[in-house]
Amino acid sequence: MPNHLAREASLYLQQHADNPVDWYPWGEEALTLARRENKPILLSIGYSACHWCHVMAHESFEDEATAALMNEHFINIKVDREERPDLDQIYQTAHYMLTRKDGGWPLTMFVAPDQTPFFGGTYFPPTSRYNLPGFKELIPRVAAFYHERAAELGDQQLALRDAFDSTLPRDATDGDMSGAALTAAREELVLSYDSSWGGFGSAPKFPHPTNLEFCLRRHAANGDATALEMALVSLRKMADGGVYDQIGGGFFRYSVDQHWAIPHFEKMLYDNGPLLALYSDAWVISGEARFKEIVEGAAAWVLREMQSPHGGYYATLDADSEHEEGKFYVWTPDEVKKILGAREYAVLAPHYGLERPANFEGRHWHFTVRESLADVALRLGLSEEEARQALAGAKAKLFAAREQRVRPGRDEKILVSWNALMIKGMARAARVFGRVDWLASAQAALGFVRREMWRNGRLLAVHRDGARLNAYLDDYAFLLDAMLELLQGEFRPEDMEFARQLADVLLDQFEDQVEGGFYFTSHDHEQLIHRPKPGYDSATPSGNGIAAHALQRLGHVTGDMRYLAAAERALRIFYSAVAHQPGGFKSLLAALEEFLVPPSIVVLRGPQPAMAEWAQALSDSYRPHTLVFAIPNGVQGLPGALAKSESESVNAWVCQGVKCLSPIAELPELRKACNGGGLV
């Protein structure tokens, strides 16, 4: 019989609607019931594409005996962490405070009726193993602790609330802010860099786009060759690894090994958007054909599998199909031989390692580049072009065959924050490669958000069977940042107006007007036990970092000092934390960098298509500290730095801070200005 999740729109909650566990969604009904019955809450947080969430569900939540124990001792609440990142942030932080261990999903927290957690973990097996207690054994023990140790529990809860309060940044600096943290963050990355396989740290290995973007920006700022090498090597190794889908395009969540070979197989929108932008920038810097291939493959995957017919981008693809992780993606040599011709197999097999021992669970092969195409061609007596054509044909046949398999599930909810990351990635790739179809994709996603998720001057966070839930800091900050990239692809006055509306809501509903910085939830959000003000980058960039960076840029573009002042207040409240631990604050460091040296703004006015040619010409170099707006004749009423006069031939204005060059009427002169001449 369905539990209380049956009418929920979340796919993750629907996946648990038929569990024998009497699940409730988070809400006043469940919280009131816990208070009335003086029962602790078993809070389980996960997401639909999560492999270990599925494992715990099959082992415990679908088991009648385990469910009976849960129902007897607890009020059980299920939360989709992608829809309620506010709750996830709070209880992941609590998990670390209680256990001194990093969290993850599924997150399993035991919570008092007043929402204060008192014990927790992540995945628990049904019986004791992996040095973890068995879930069925744990349930009555935790319930007994709650009822029998009330005084001890009360003291712990007070201490935990004090600990929550201590996480908020205090004491904004009122002195000069320097770039020392930029140098320190760079040195931290050098120490953790894997010179053999790229990336930072050891297994498990995550792409960490904020780290790689920081490296590219350091190279652009001061010619740092080491920073550039760290970024490009990492991007090459990921491109050749199994963390990239060599057949269908797009990146998986992370690699379980140091070599980027075997991933956890979920594909997340929020990883692929920033990686699209990064690989586009890497191509601009290096001209390496492989980077272009990766962008084209990832963008094709997004258009094919992740964009809804109505424009918005879907959230995730599951790690599992037919209850097995990775089953959709892996092969055996015999399967491949039956599909390919002799030459195709002769090229593909050594290139992707099919002649080597199985690399996935001892019996399957997951494709990673093991031998370069040039070496394969030489050994087979083929030209590189012949080998490339054979590989392309082989991949097309394998893709067609794979499409006949049972596909991983797709979570078709549309999240504003993740859509914003993909809008920015698509828009950046479109600008670099001159792809109008990619730009149209990004604009379609923005159109969906404005049409379906912008209500009465406010955003709603999630759309699945309708839009709902108050939007969070990340929704506004990421979307504002994406708008500034999108406006450089095609300047539309209504987009500039929307960007200013987003910025105004950030200031009105999220800024701490006393201390500075931005809360994760709006002033009129549901009251929870803690209101985070996050500055640290996680799997996605920090909302405060992106808000400060985007508001600062918008302030320079529009001349609105409110945006610049709010960005500076955010930087000052986090400055002490950034100075002491710079490696965790790459997004805030990007904002600090442009606080110290304002970005350059290039405004082009004139007729199409000549103006578009100038704009495209400026995309041939990596200029992360320069914004380029090509504004057609006929657009009037522009604010700030954009308020330049129309022209019968193309003219360019270049400004930095309050200083501007004289109008430029020749493209070579503009290139010179943008490559270090004049102010830029």
C-alpha cells in the first residue's frame, strides 16, 4: 500500500512510495506528528541517480522486517537533496559535527522532533559489515538512546546549535584586501596535483571544475605555465578516461580510481555544464582537436538526452539500469566483435583496451583510451585518417547498438541552479565555436525558466509536474552569472532587464544587511534550525562566490553601485576565511581577483553581420577578465558602460573600471587593446 510519498512530484520520493516504510515528505504534518508522539525522526536524504541510495533501498527500505522496526520507533522522512539543498546542507554539516567524517548519500540522520540531529551516518548495511553496524540492529539502539538519555541528549543538542552558529562568518575586514590568497591557493593546488594522471588528490577523483578554472584564470592573469599545465593535463586525462562516456558523450560524476578509468555512472547536469565551458576554454588556449571533440560530444549528449521539448534541461541520468550499476555502458569483446567489421574492431580494441584484462568487476570492459590512435594506426599500417574514420564508424555502430539496451532512468525535474550552470556552459561553447544551435539551446532553457519558474518577481526552484519550492541563493546567483555569459552570445535587452531583476532579488531577499554576504535561503523561507551562509565550494560553486562575482560584473556593466557594494560586503565578511583556507574558496577568489583588478568591458555597436564578425574575432583568445557585448543598432536606453551611441560602421569602446579608451574603429586596433594594449 502506498505511503505518504505517493502524491509527491519528486522522482526520488516516488521511487520510495511503495516501500513498506511509512515515509512522509518533509513538512509540518510529519514534524507535528513527531512532536505529538514524542518520537524521533529518521531522516533519509538522497537523490534518484544515486547508486548507494538504491542499494540501501533494496536492502533495507523494501524489507518488511526492517520497515516494521522503522515504523515502530521513528517518524520516517524522505528528502530529495536536489530539491531541498537547504535541508541537505544543514544535515550534512550536522553529520560532520557529530561523526567528524565527511558525509554523502544516502545520508541517514536521527533527529529530535525539534529538528535537531543527535546521531547519523550515510549508508548502513542491513547487517553488520564494512565496519558498519547493521541497520536493523541500529534502529532500536538509537530509539532507546533517545528515550533513555534525555538529559545527555539535551546538552548535545545545545552544543550542536552553538556549533551551527559558529559556522557563520563574522567580523568583516575593514582593511585592504590583497591577492595573497590567490597565490596561496595556487600553491595548495600544486601540492595536491597528481602529475601522472592529472586532477588533485587521489581516489576517488572528482573533476572539480572550480579548481581547473582557477588554474586557467591564473595563467591568463600572469602567464603561470604551471597552472596551465595542471589544467590541461587534467582535462586531457579526463577526456581519455572512463569518466567521459567515450561512445555517447558527457561526463559521469567521478572516478573511483586515480586514473579516471572507472566512474560511478550517474551523469549530472551540474558537472557537465561547467566542463563544457572548461573544455571550450582549453581549446581556445591550446587549439588541441581533442578538446573540441569533447565539447562536441558533450553538447550533442545534452541536446539529445537532457533537454526537454519545452526547453529546460533535465537533472540527471541514473547510475543503474536493470538494478546494476553501469550495465548500460559496459561491454565484452565478443559483444563488440559481433557489431563491428574487422578493421573497425582492429582499431577500436587496442584504442579502448579490449585486448587487456577486464577493468570493470572482472568481467566487463568500460572504454578508456589505452593506446593513442596514432600508435594504433602505425601498428596496423594505416594512415591516421584511415584509423580515425574506422574508429568513428565503430563508435557509431556501438552507439546504435547501445541505444537498444534498457536505458538508465532519467530524473526529469528541472532545477534552476543546474539549468543555469548548463546555460552558461552551452552559451560559452556557442560563443567559442560559433554554434548558433548551442546558443539557441541555452536561450530555450532560459525561456523555460522565465516562462514556467518566474512568478510574481520571484523564482521557484524546481519544475516537475509544475513549478514549486522557493528558490535558493544558488538559483539566483548561478542564473545571474549565466545571463552575463548569454548576453555576450547575443545581446537581448529583455535579458539584461531580467539579469537586473535577479540581482535585485538577491539584494532584497538573501543579503545579510548587517554582516554582509548572502544566506542560502530567502528571508521569507521556511524556518529551519540553521540558516547557512555558504562560502565554501562543494560539488557546485559557492553561491556567495558566484553572487559576489556576478554582482560585481553587473555593477561595472550597469554602473549600479548597489551591486558593487553588496559584492564587496560579501568579500569582506568571507575574507578572513578565504585568507586562512584559500583552497576551498575558488569562487570567492575569482570575485576577489576582479575586485582588485576590475574586468574589462568591450562594447560593440554597429550593423550586423559586421559587428558579429568582430565579436567572434574576440573569441579566438582566452580572456576571462573581459566581457564583450555586441549591441545592434536600434537598441536604446542602455545602462552604464553599455550606453554607447549607434554607428553606421562598427565601433568598439573598451573600459576598465572608470577608465575608457577612445572609440576604436579598426579590428586590428581592438585586438591590440584586448591583448594588452591600452587599458586591457
